[in-house]
Amino acid sequence: MKAKLLTRRKGIKCIAAAMALCIATASLVSSKIEIQAATIRDAWTITKDMKAGFNLGNSLESEYNETYWGNPATTKAMIDAIHKKGFTTLRVPVRWDDHYTDSNHTIDGNYFSRVKEVVDYGINRGMYVIINVHHNDLQTKVSTEYWQQEQVKYELGRIWDQIANYFKGYNDKLIFEVNNEPRQGEDWSGYTELYDCVNEYNKAALEAIRATGSNNSERLVLLPTYCASSDEPKLAGWKNLTGDQHIAVSIHAYVPFDFAYESKKTVWTEELHNELKSIFARYQKYFLSKGTPVVLGEFGSTNTGDHNLYAREQYTAAYAALGNSYGIPCAIWDNHKFETGTENFGIFDRYNCTFRYGTIADNLINAYDNSKEEGDPYNSLFWNEGGSSASNWNQAVSVETAKNGGTFKGSDITPGGYFYVEYSGTENELEFILQSYNPEKWSKVDRSESGSANGHYFAKYSYDNCVKAFGTSDFNSILDQIHVSATSPAVTVYSVCYCYPR
């Protein structure tokens, strides 16, 4: 059995400069987005720009009112904190049918105002915002019965006519998702005729949206598969009946299911990673290769206790890395549930606006971090203003390479480059370690230079010293993890970066 160290990858939010400087990334723009008629970008441009998403689950889609399922009412401070963390997309599930004022599905104007208020929290921060039809009764009324199909299509048309007209002046940062996980009752498998019914429902909703004109004529609209599933039969059964090119497929994929949802497996393994890769390959086969973008509107892994936290962090990094490589945005499901077992997907505490599981969030966000321009001499692997501490031969920072689901490529380690670490504690009580699982290799690298700056110590580890310690320059195929560790005394690490040769 391979002894793998626990990893706690922190936020890649700043780039530590070489020669004892630490350069922060540009601050996030928070100016209000002007709401007016605008040129709407194409679906591919938008989906590739959406990147890391956060779901405001179990709030506006709860029964009766926003707090009925036990979550606090959404505030601007919550969305500000989510945005500040680095999320670029906010998905806001919405239940509408508990707010009808008559039998013709007319939506209460006060409820519209509240939905708008929450939408604007994200829009005014420059985020993409997705609103949908979520947990309405019609969600489970996929049917082969003509009469029921007509009822649902009429209701969907009425809902989307009202929503689209209400928000028609918003720019293309606002996205519509026509239905959430449509299915027949609790039949999550379905069959061809039910898949066809979902396609008809999607068509009815899309036509209602387009008929309102203005920005809605080309607004990005998300159309789900049967129960928004990533199962191959459902992907194969999805059809764009209108030929509209301003759409994307909406998929919710808690996969691999026995790890992410049922927790029958609690360790993230190469076998599970390969299964996840095969699922993303399906998106390429059925949609991307045919010119249709994909949005993964829900994903996540449920909490089964501290013993599987590392696995959940690895899973999120691997999932998001695949999403980024395929140009697919991924929105993590957060229902603000923090117990253990199925359906406990909370990572953000809405009461104090902090992330309880910040590394999970960071691993998602960091996978889409394209702030390093071509030719940029620095690649930030870790940055935390408060630092990450360790003592007694434990690691303060561990980073997965791309080979093992992370974002840093072993091929980036090139002649003339070096790793740079900024830390405090005892100056020489720091170890820089390269680790391989197959073949098993644990290599302590000698520092090539050290000094002090910014009130901290720094240490450099040159390419030549890395090769000497690792015994090979084949970092890309066999390097799995990079560790910054303490010896006996405590150290606190603030930043780790790789500096490319100039």
C-alpha cells in the first residue's frame, strides 16, 4: 500500500514573486453591471467564461418560502463572500408554483422582486447568474400521456413568459435554465419516450423565452437531459428540437455516484478518476464535438466525516480540472447541510459568511484560474495571507500535480526555473519534498538560495537541485505531489510558487 500524505491545498489567489517579492493578483471588480439592451455573446464564449460556479441550494426553491427548509434568507454579504472567494457563476434555484396568485400560473409580483434582489447580488458583482424552475410540481410530470404533456408545456410557457419579460433587459450574464431534473415521478432511469417528452418540454420553454424578444432572443438557455443525468442513454436521447444555437445542455452529475452521493467509497482512487474521465468523454462525444456547449449545473460530494475530507478535496480538483480542460463550467451544489451522510453538501456557512471547507472551494476555483498569461514568469501553487502551519515533521502545504488531479504540470519544471517558498518560524527548519507514488519516491530537495523579505524568510529550490534529489528530470509522468514540511519546530508557509526561467 502506498503511503500518501494528507493534502490541504489552499487558495491560489496570489502569485509570489521571486527575489523576495509577493505580487497580489488584481482585485476583483465589483462595479455594478449596467442593465440594458446589449450585444449578446455566443453560447460557447459564455460557457467557457462561466468557470467555477456555486449553487445557492435549499433557499429560493424551498417549499412555501425561502427559509422553510431551515436556511437563513440570502443576503448581499453572503454573495459578496462567495464572489470574493473567486466564484464567477452563481446558480439560484427557484420554486415558482408556491407563489402563483391564480389558477393561470400568475406569479406574485412581490416574489419576483425578491428573486430579482438575489439575482442582482450576483449580477452587480459581475457574476454569471443562472435562474431556473426548480422543485415545481411539473418537474416530476414527464409523461407519455398527451393531456399531461400539454398541461406541463402550457405551464412552462406561462412561467417562462413571465420570467423572461421580467428580466428581458438584463445582459448576457443572466442565464435561464428551463427545468430542473425533469422526470416521471421518481423514475430516474426513464426510457426513450420519456426522453422525447423532455425534449418537447425544453422546446416549449425555449420558444416562450425567445418570443419575449430583446436580449432574450439570443440569451443563453440551458436545456436538461432526462433528470439532467449524465448517463449515456439520457445523453443520447437529448435533442435540440428548435435548432437554436444559443443554448447549452444542462447536466447534474454527482459522479462517480457511489463516491459522490452514496459514499459507498470514501477514498478517491485512480479507478474512480478514470470513471470520471470516461463520463467527460461522453460530453465530448454527444455534445461538444457536435457544436453544443455543456454546463454542469450541479456536482459535489457528500460529507461522511473528516476521514473523507481529503478524498473530497481530491475529487473536486479532479472534477474541475476535467471541466476546465473541456471548456465546461462546473457549479458545486451547496445546500448548507453540514452533518454527515447523504445530502450533506454544505461548504459555505451562510450565518457567518465563511467557508467551512475552503480547500474544496479553492480546488474548484483554482482549476479555472487562467490568470497566468503566456510568458508570465510565475505560477502560484499556494498563497494564504494567514499562512498554513505545521510542526513535528508534518506538512504545511501539499500540492497535487496534474498527473494526480491537480493543476500544476510536472512539465513546467524546466532548466533555469526554481520553486520559491515564503515562510516564518525557524529559518532552516523547512523541508521541500517531491513525491512519486509509482515508482515510490520521496525526495528531499536542497535549497539553492535563502534569505528574508516581507518580514518572512524565503527559500529557493532550483531545477538542478530538484533533478538531483528526484534522480530524474521526468517530472511530468511520475511526480504526484509537492510538499512543504516542517522538521521539529513549527513553520508557517505563506506562499509557494514556481518561477520560470527568464
